[in-house]
Amino acid sequence: MQYTKRYILEDKADNIIIEDLSVMYRGSTSHWRESLFGSVDNGTFSLNYRKNSWFLIYRINMRRLFIETAIMSAILEGFVLFSDGPWWVGIAMFLWLCGGNWIVNLVRHESVAFGLAAGIDELICGKVEPPEHEKIPGKLKSWF
């Protein structure tokens, strides 16, 4: 759990609480530098033992994102309706702002969870190389 704390402190997580098998944080220390944890209200990393295996479970809450985009969309909808515009603009803006940010946050936080899980595996088992027959020949090209 100390490794998890150090890992998320590097990305500027704030108010970190360590319990038996979990690490909780609340927001970020840096909203100006596009911190990964600045876009969520809080999150929890926990270790869970099921079916003879350990699992890293990561939960995030993004209530503020939904509330802020709903308010912005309602204000925009008010302006559009006042100027006799189409009624669906507010819904489209909410889906665009909230949905887009939600998907981006999920992808970014998923990469944090995978990186943390890989780091924990290295600490516990050491660096593990795949068997020779499972290696991909040549270089892997990334599309991301």
C-alpha cells in the first residue's frame, strides 16, 4: 500500500488515507497543471483476494463533472431557447461535454491502474519476461 501511495503522489493526488488493504485519495494538489487526479472527486485502490488470486480494484467518483456540465448545459440551453433556437442543444452539449470528459478520464485512469498493477507485480514477483514462444517478433508499433 505504501507503493500505491508513492505512485499516486507522483501524479499529485491529495488527502491520501491508507487502510489495511486500500488507499483512498480525495482530489489533487494541482488543478492548474492538469493533474490526473484533479478531474475526479475521489478514488480508492484496494486489494481483494478472490479465486486464489489477488486483484487490484480501482474506483473513482466523478460527481462534480456531471454536476458542472449539467449546469453549463442548462445555462446554454437557456440562451438558446431565449433566442428561439432548437430545444436539443442543451442535451447535445451535456453529452458532448460530460460524455467526452468522462471517456477521457476513464481511459487515463485505466492506464494508471494498469501501471500500478504492473509495478506491484514487479515488486512481488520481480520482472517477468514472457516465454520465448509468446514473444512477438519484430517491433510493436503503437497507434496511440
